[in-house]
Amino acid sequence: MGAPDVQEVPAVTTTPRAVRGKSRPAAQPDPAHPLLPAGEQIRLLDPAGTPLSAHPDYPEPPVEALVELYRRMVIGRRFDLQATALTKQGRLAVYPSARGQEACQVGAVLALRDDDWVFPTYRESMALTARGIDPVEVLTLLRGDWHCGYDPVLRRSAPQCTPLATQCVHAAGLAYGEAYQGRETVALTFIGDGATSEGDFHEGVNFAAVFKAPVVYFVQNNRYAISVPLSRQTAAPSLAYKGVGYGVPSEQVDGNDPVAVLAVLTRAVAHARAGHGPFLVEAHTYRMEPHTNADDATRYRDADEVAVWQDRDPVARLETYLRARRALDDTIVARVAGQAEEYAADLRERMHDKPTVDPMTLFDHVYAEPTPQLAEQREQVRAELTADQEGAA
């Protein structure tokens, strides 16, 4: 059974603003957007899915885009549940779930063009599959392989980053390089709330601001850096305020409101693409599952807190709204659910095949010229493997 296609957002053809090889002049800050974020989270739907007053700065996306957002969110959630199950079966070494953060994961992808770049963390498997990358390729790294499983250049998606915040610097460098060559590429990098406490975050944002690199820094504030609560990370009223000191306009949004997430990120991407430099968006959301399958979340949060966020489910929220607008009905909902089940079944079937691995590849691509220590370790492993083979003969 083939996996149902997750359609891409159509690319938009544009003409570069600068001659290749020459840096364009620095654009002035966008006067239409102040540096400070809104005092309250941008919200276009209440937790029950009822529309709120229109926001002058963030118009609601077209209904067709919201239906596609819903479809990918449903498939993304089913993928996430299936990946969690595969971990419990021992078919993945580890899996960081993004259940509860579907609006952020998918909304970020839909705000981009095909030729834009994504810089994910280890939690963005759902975002990568929503971008159309084969889910087996996405999960390759989490099976214990040494590479990310997909072609980053072909997919315009960097490998999932485990070290906190290093992708912030990578995104700034790539975006600056693309702009220098006259391309209108935007780089969007996902960041957790804990990563905003790392030096690489500040270095990346500062570089992007100084050199007007077209980067969107998208902070998914899910309240905990593993077990460290937000209150032990910052005294600021919002993580979005961390952009102000670098001259980066910022915004905060209800990360469980899919309509608002897509609206805010669409403007942030347009800001970066117009040459105004980076933009920082903080989405207030929550991960329903533990940090990874190796984490016991009951040690640092209680069931009452989780229950509050269950009532803010982004998938149900968008479905309620689209049904009220008559853009969804039982037939469409059932069809999307069927696509999600087919997607999960195909993934489950293909993940039954155990990967063929050669332990000696552990030593490939570590150094251009292997060090004496690496050569010694390689020979130790080779000797052990040879002894095992001879003992089994």
C-alpha cells in the first residue's frame, strides 16, 4: 500500500532582487510592525473553536488553506501516535512526540514556499512529514542511524538537530548566503523554550539582525525544557521579548489556535522575504506526551495541568470552526481520517523491515583524516566482530 500524498504548498515564482554574488543593500525595519510583541497572545479562535474579532495585522488565511492545514494536522497526529507505538515496540531507539503541537508543526510548513528552508529540532518529525518527506526517511535518525535519512538539499530541510539551539546559527548563515546570492529564500528554524537560554540562540538572532538575514525564529514554548519549567528559565513576560534587544520584531501567538498560527507565521515569513531581516514568533503551546519515551513527565507536572491543555486541542478546535463555516462535514472528516490510517498502516508495514547496518560505518565521516585514536577504536571493533563471527561458525 502506498502512502497517501501530503500535498506541497505551491511554489511561487519570483525574480531575484539582487545580482548573484553581490549583497543587496540593508533594508530598513518594517515600519508596519513594532519591535515589541502584542501584550496578549494573538488569537483568532477561542479554545472551543468559535471565531473571535478579526485582527488588523493578521488577516485570516483562505478557507482552502485552513482545510489543508486540518488535513495535514490529522495525518500528522496519526503519524505521531504511530511513531510512539513503534518506539514501545523497540523499532525506534527514541521518539520525541509533538502531540498537542500540531498547529505549530504544520502551520509553520504551510507558511513557507517549496524553495524555503526548514531547520528542525529533534521534535519536528511531524513538520518534516507534513512537508512531504517519506516518514520512514524521517524516522531513520531515530532508529539509531548516523545520518538523517533524507537528502537535506533536495528537501530544503536540514537534519534534525539534537544539540540545543545550534540550528539558530545554521539558519542565519544559510539565509544570509541565499540573500547574498540574490535569492528570496526564507529559512524558518524551530526552537524550544529551553533553547532560548542557550548562547547559540542569541548569537544566531544577533547575526541575523545585523546582516538582515531572512530568518523566522519560531519558538514553540511548550512550558518545559524537559523537566525545567518556564518560570526557572526567564522572568520576561514572554519569550518573544528576547528579540527586542537585538532589534528583531517579535510576536506571540496562541500556539493551539491553528488559524492564528498560520496567520502570524505568514506575516513573519513575508517580513523576512521582503528584506526586513529576521522575525521572532513565540507560540504558546503544550506537549501532551513526555519529553521522549525515556522521560517520566509525572515527576514534574500533574494530571490537572495536562487536562487543562487537553481542552485546548488544536485539531478539535480547527475542526469545529471549519464545520461551522461548512468547509468540513462528516464525509470530508471521514475521508481525512481514512487517509491518516492508510498513512500509519503504510509506515507500520515498512518499519517492520529491520535496517541493514554495518557497525564499521560508525567510523566513517568522523574526520577527513582519521586520528590515531579513531583508528585504534576501529580496529578494536573490527577484532570484536571477527571474534563473534568465528565463534558463531
